[in-house]
Amino acid sequence: MKYYNTINIQGKEIRYNYDKEGRAVPMSGDILRLVGIPELIDGIDELYGFMENYDSEGLLKWASYRTDLRCPFVKNQLYRYFLIDMGIRIHCANQQDTKNDEWLSGVHWIQTLLDDFTTEKTIQREMEKEGFNIQLIEA
């Protein structure tokens, strides 16, 4: 049995581990259940495949089909998924450089999903709604 750390998000325990570089890696399935789209758990590799190919339209169609939900709802739930995933990664990071890297990576995933430029302040406010108080480091 693998040992997992846990963090309480909105009354639910979310498991996470650390990878070999010491970065927190949340359990995708736990977050997908939390945001209400557990049907995507078995397709997590496909989800990230769409994201890596900058195909947000394809992702939303695929996710909508898998969940039997409308695209705007699925988009909102995936947005929450990426906010929470990023929040856990930043919250559990031990080094400021890692926190900054996770922030930049998370903003990239969110902007890819939304297929739009979203300001960092907007993302920060949305993360606060999900329960994370992320302080940005000004360069």
C-alpha cells in the first residue's frame, strides 16, 4: 500500500504524494470527484493529451460526451479542477522556486483550457474562492 499525504479541500480529503523532484502531485481522481466529474478519471491521460495539444475545443467535446453534461458546465468544472490542482501543488511546495514554477504551469493550463488570456489576478481571486490564499511574488 502506498502512503499518501492528505489535504482537506471543501470538506473532502484529497490525497497527494511527492514526486522524485520533491513536487506535490495531487491525486487527479480525488479532485475530479470533488468538482463533480468523476467520469473523467479513467481518461486522465486523454484529458492531458488534449491540453498538451492546445485543443480546448476537443477536450470540452470529449469531456462533455464522457460526462453527459453540457460543454459550459464541464468547462467550469475543469476550470475548478485546474485551480484546485494548482492550489495543492503550490500550497504543498517546499521551495519558493517550486511555488513559482507551479503557478506559471497552472496559469498556462487554465489559459489553455479557457482558450483565452486570463489575468493572474483573476486566477488568484478564483483560487481564493476554492479556499487557497496564494501570494504572488512580484519579480
